[in-house]
Amino acid sequence: MPVYEYRCEKCKAEFAFLKIKAGDEPVCPKCKSAQVTKKISSFSCSGGVGAFGGMTSHGSGGC
């Protein structure tokens, strides 16, 4: 179940919305407006030794 971030066009509030089924539509929890826009979400991941060739997030490798 994906969680999407939205911004209300009416009151400018930002909120997260858990979409459980296809018909679910977000409504602003602050002003109850349905005029919302989906935000572009970013993500991050931490480095470490693993499936990507031993890469880490700690800079360059040695000789």
C-alpha cells in the first residue's frame, strides 16, 4: 500500500495519504478540499557493503 504526499491548493497544507484501494481519493485533512496535487517524493538510502559491488557512502576506494 503506497503512501503519497499531497499539497492542498486551497489552504497550502501538506499531508501524506495512504492509498488502500483504487477508488480512494485524497482530501485535505485541514480544510476538507479535494483540490490537491501530488508532490514528487524523494527517497534516500544508506551505503554499505552489499549487492552493488561493495560500494559504500564513505567516499573513494583505495589502491
